[in-house]
Amino acid sequence: MKSTKPTLGDANARKRELAGEVLHSSGSLRLRVTGWSMLPVLWPGDTLVIEPATGDDIAEGDIVTFSNGRRFVAHRVVSRTSGPADPRVQTQGDAIPHLDAPVPSADLLGRVSVILRDGRCVQPRKSLRFSERALAAVFRRCQIAARVVVGLHGMRRFAQDSSQL
């Protein structure tokens, strides 16, 4: 008798499917940032408000969400290809030195419309300010710097949360 134990791939597929259903039925989806690949624009603990978007709605500079098979990813669009059969977007994290694998437009979950941080709404910009570009360049070259900054950020957030008790 064969085992019917669900695999990790099945669970991830169900998460992607559920997120897509929530997004399309309610018009938006909120996901919490856990990684540092989009520093200094997105910080761990930020909440992203995602709205549905198709490949035609996406422009260079937009921050889009998609699944890489294991988890959801929010990265910036650096280019689009408009092949007739399979249009794709090329994405990259601001703090990551390499491009992601091209993402088929059909695999896009949506576009980040608002970033919720410390009780404020932040509108994502299509391009980085000079200071953000400089920090992103440091983080791309030195993962240790990114980890130290994220650690300090986490300690600051913990201290803020503790003082509100």
C-alpha cells in the first residue's frame, strides 16, 4: 500500500493556491517580510500589501511577489520580456548581487502597493534614493553587513515592543 503522506511540495503548492484565491477574492493580500534581500527598502517585520497584477500591469521598478517553489519572494522588476507564448519578468533583490531566474508572468502573485512599517504606510518607489542605492551596494558586496544591520534592527524592534508593554 502506498503512503499518502503530503510532501513539502504539495504544502507549498496549497499555500500558493490559497494566497492566490485570497488575493483575487478580496482584492489584496498581506504578507510579512522575513528576509533581507530587499534591504534597505523592505525590512524584516514589514507587512506588504499586495494587489493583483498581471504581466501587462507590471513595469520596471515595481516590487512584485511570486513563489520560488519554497516560499514567497518580493523582488524588484528589472526587465520584462514579451514573448508571445511565455512573457516573463526578470527580478532581483535590491541587496542581492545576482538576478533571479526569469519568472513567468503567470507565476506572479501580485504587485506590492503599500508597505506597512511601525504603524505607517509607505508607498514603494520604482527607484532607490542615492542613500538607498549606496546601502544596497554595501549589502550586495557584504552579507555580514546586511546580517549585522538586520540584527540591530531586530534588537531595536524588540526594545520598542518591550517598552510598549
